[in-house]
Amino acid sequence: MKWLREPLTHFLLIGAALFGLFAIFGGPTVPPPGQYSIVLTPAMVQNLAVSYQRTSQHPPSDAQLSALIDDYVREEILDREARAQGLDVDDPLIRQQLRQKMEFFLEDSAVVAPPTDAQLEAFLQKNGDFLRRPDGTLPPLADVRAAVVATWQADQRRQIADAAYQKLRARYVVVLPPPTPATPAAPASNTTAQ
């Protein structure tokens, strides 16, 4: 019975007792299947209200806000379940939408410095076909400055986005299947209509 006086024995017995109590009264640490969390922060609810107000030109009523929240929760649940079932994998529509979102993100995150008059004039001379008059001449920059600036900025954002894409592209290795031999073409028919 000397082992009952050992500190290690006391430690093990206390640990076993705590483990047993936690197993009985502590409850599960992982939520049971089917119980997932969707957390809407105040900022998310505000975003739903602001989006509604932008389209309808008035703030949502309490019932309308509740319906917006319900719709968001429905969308979130169905999105999660569709992804869990793999419905997003290899879907060309989803891939296209994600591509567009990423391209918009790359373009929107591009910081474009204000152009100089010389840059705008050079841009107008090179890319001004959309502004040409019927006689083939370009209007003076002062007359079309706003249009040229907008087009120049869009072109600059596109170039910055393309450069960002090239950096991303450098991370990837593309492996193509070996070329397959071309199948011989069917011989042409020599029949004639009578």
C-alpha cells in the first residue's frame, strides 16, 4: 500500500476523477451533426439594410429587414450545402463568376496615379478611334478630357491587373496532356447529284 502515498498516484487519481466528471457533466466539445453556426454581425445586417436602401430608395422596415436576413441565411445554408456536396466543383458558371470577381478585385485594387496632359494626349492619339469625327479628325483634348481620362484610367487598371495576374501565373505550373495524333480526315465524296 506504499504506492497509495506516492504523489504520482494522487496525480493520476485526481486526473481520472476530473476526466470522469468532465465526461459526465462537461458536455460535447464538438457540436452534434446538423448543428452549424451562421453568425451575422451588426455590420453584416447594416450592409443588408444599406444595399436594400440603395435599390429601393428608402430604408427597410423591420419586416423587410427580417426578410432580408432570412434570405441571407437561406443563401448561406444552400451555398454551404451545395459546396459540401461538391456542386461547385468543375462548374463552368461558378468558375466564370469567380474569374470575373477576381478580375474585378485585381482592377479595383489597382492604384492609378493621375495622368499628365502629355500622357493623355499620347493616349488620345493612339487610342482615340472611338472619338474620331466623321471627317477622321480627333477633337482637342480639352473637349474630350473626361472621356479620355476615364478610358486611360480603365486601361491603366487593366494593365495593372494583367501584371498582377502574371505574378499569380508565375506560381503555377501548367501540365498539358501530350498531343494526340490527328485523326485522318474522311475522304471527300465524289458523288454528284443527278
